[in-house]
Amino acid sequence: MKKSLFLCTVFALAVNFASAQQVPPNWDTNPPRDTAGIKYNVGVSLPSATEQEAFKGAWQNVLQNFASSITTRVESLTDISVQEEGYDSDIADAYTVYVETSSFSTQVPLSGVREVARKIETHGGAYTARILGAMNDADYQKALRYIENEEAAFLAYRFFEQKAKGLTRLSGNKPAGYTDFYAWLRDNCVTISFAGTGGQAEYLAQTEIFCKKLYRDTLIFAETIDGNPARIIYDSPKYYDGIVRALQDFGLFKMQKENSALVLTPEGQSSLAAFRAAVADMKDGSKIFVTGIEVIQTENGDVLNSANLVMNQFITTAARQFGLSAVRFNLPAQYTGSTFLDEAAIIAYINANIKTFPARYAVIVSAGTRLSPGVAAYNIPATVTAAARFTLYDMLTGEAVSSPEADTRGFVFSPAGMGEQAVIAESRRALQFLYDPKNKPGLGGIMAEVLGKP
């Protein structure tokens, strides 16, 4: 409830405050010392025309002083101002303090600030007010965490905008669509920190290795979040589920999740050595193995399993265009010895034999040709059409991503004769055209559907 102040002489007023120490008479020149639960600040107004204006100015000065002590960590601090509101000595709501730096501005909500005592003086018709304010340490720490998190999020954004594809460069003081940087961070980044550990730096160093092995293109930034050293990983919609699943598979940590923030606490006999061993044992995300079938249909309906053209080109392109180490892996004949590729059966086999595979990612290739003999009586020539499809299976996260089927429709191949060797030769030309980077769709373009842009 707002109060009008009608005070004409110098006076002092003290009010009770939980856990507050006895307020000395000269509190305006000798403020009480901070205690474990309470922090104090004195606010002084400029000479004012009315008592009400003086008390309002003194109260805002109290809030500015609290905000100033809270924002000492902010680099290049240039200005602190309090939202203009009517003064109320009994206010329990949060005040908004605007913090301006040379790089960005933000708002810091201050709550729990209470008036403990007040004085007013008059000189030459002008009023000067002094207010002793107190703030619960819990509210103080809450505001401190807010500004620390906001600064950390701002620095993270500036780091990621230089390196991440698609992240909009800042055109103002806030990310597009957000009221502050920390809100953007919570929606777009995974943060990992550790509780109950004696070697946070070592755990966080292993976290970086873990993330890079998990996703080779992750962008990681080191900062302090909620008062704890943390690693910030950009693009949580892309990486969050995989990170959580991999950490759960380790079975080393109790995981506290809030939005995309993960706080890990070692459980049972787990230790830094166990974490290091688990990370070292991870299959590297920069490696893939290639398997599948390539079939050529001949005139008499026979099918030849080629298996030496598309997959070989895939391995070469993976290294040259995508920086991946790719190797061939031959599955048992029951999975690749026919014209039909059962991806579900192959994935089930991989899951049952994970430790035997040389890489984390399996690329399952289904490629082949279809022969149309044509109709000589109607001058319809024989044609060969090539087609293929890739599926990338992540044995760590269980995700499978498939490319659309690409083929040579619209480009007709006409064998000179219908002999088997002629059909095979023409079929190879069809496959080479389909996957020659000089043509469309081109092997690199099709691979990008499952491997991402190089």
C-alpha cells in the first residue's frame, strides 16, 4: 500500500527486521556490519523539494547501492538505474534494476530489500533523506546468480555467433525473440556442471573430450553458471538427447535436469578415473563404417552383387569432403546376400554386437540398378536406371537418419546390346553418373542428407 509522507522535522525511525542486529543511532555514518543472513546499505537522496521526493530518492539510492555491490563481476559496467516507481516503505515486490555495460544491458530483479531506519534533514527549504536498507542474503545471492548467469550467457552468445552456422549476429542488445541472454541460453544450449566433486576442472576437461567424441562438430564454451564452473554446448535441440543418453549409459552420475542444464553428481564407486575410462572407451564420432548391398539386374533376371562401386566412392568422399575416417565392414551374408536389404535386421545385429564394430556410426547403403529391356517393335530402347539410399545409424544414441532415394530418372541409358557384360557395363555407368560429384545429385550432396553439411 502506497503511503504519503508528511514529515517536517529531523527524525529517525527503526523497524524490526528478521535476524537484524541492533541499529546504532549513527547508522547513517556508521552502518551496521553485514551478518551471515543480512546485508545492509545506506541510501542518500539529493536535496529535494518535498519529503516524499527525498525518501523516494533515498530508497532508489539504496537499491542502486545493492545492485552496484551485486554487479561487481560485470565487465565494463557503465551505469545502474532503478525502474521509476512510487516509493513505498513497505514494498515486498521485486524492483527492477537496469544494468548498462559497454556491450549489453540487462535487468536485475531485486527482492527482499526492506527499510530498517530513516532520517530526514532540512536545509534552506530543501529535504535530504537517508534510509538504511537491509536485504536477505538468500535474495542477494539470487540476484548475484542472475547477473552472473546473464553475463556468462552474453559471452557465450558472442562466442557461438562467430562459429555456429545459422546463429544470427546480434543487431541490438538482446537475441531475437528473447528478453535476456540467459533465457536464450536455457533454450538453446546444454550446460554441464558437477556437484559433490573435488576435481571439477578435471571432470570438466573430460566433459569436453566426451562431447567432442560424441558429436565431432560440437561448439563448447567454458563459463560459470549458477555459481559453478560449467561447459556450455551450443544447439541443445540437436545434441541434448544424445548427451543425456550417453551419460546415462555410463552409469556413473546422478543427473539433475532443469531445461537443458545438467548437474552431475558421482554415484557409488564412480570417480574421475572411472569417468576418464568411460570416455576413453567411447567409439569415436569422427569414424564411420560402411556396409550394405549394391546389386545389378541383368537381362535374364539374375542379380549380381557388385558391392565395390558406390561404397568405395562413399569412403573416398567421406574423407575428402566430410573429414571422416570411413572403412568397409562386411556383415554376415544373411544380411547382404540378397536383393532385399533389411535395415531393421542389420540394426538389431549391430546392437547385439556393438563391441565388435570399429566405429560408432554405421552407414547402410542400398544401391542398385533396374533394367528395362524395351520394346523393339515400337522402337523403345532398353534402359538402365540406377538408384540408392543411405541410412546413418548411431549405435550410441540409437538414432537412424536416412536420405531420400536418389535415382537417374530423366536420364536414359541405352545399352548397345542386351548381353550380360553390356548390361553390367551400362549399369556401372549409371551408378557412376548417379554418384559422380560433377553430376546431380552427386554423391556429396546425397551424403550430406545423412552426414550433415561438410
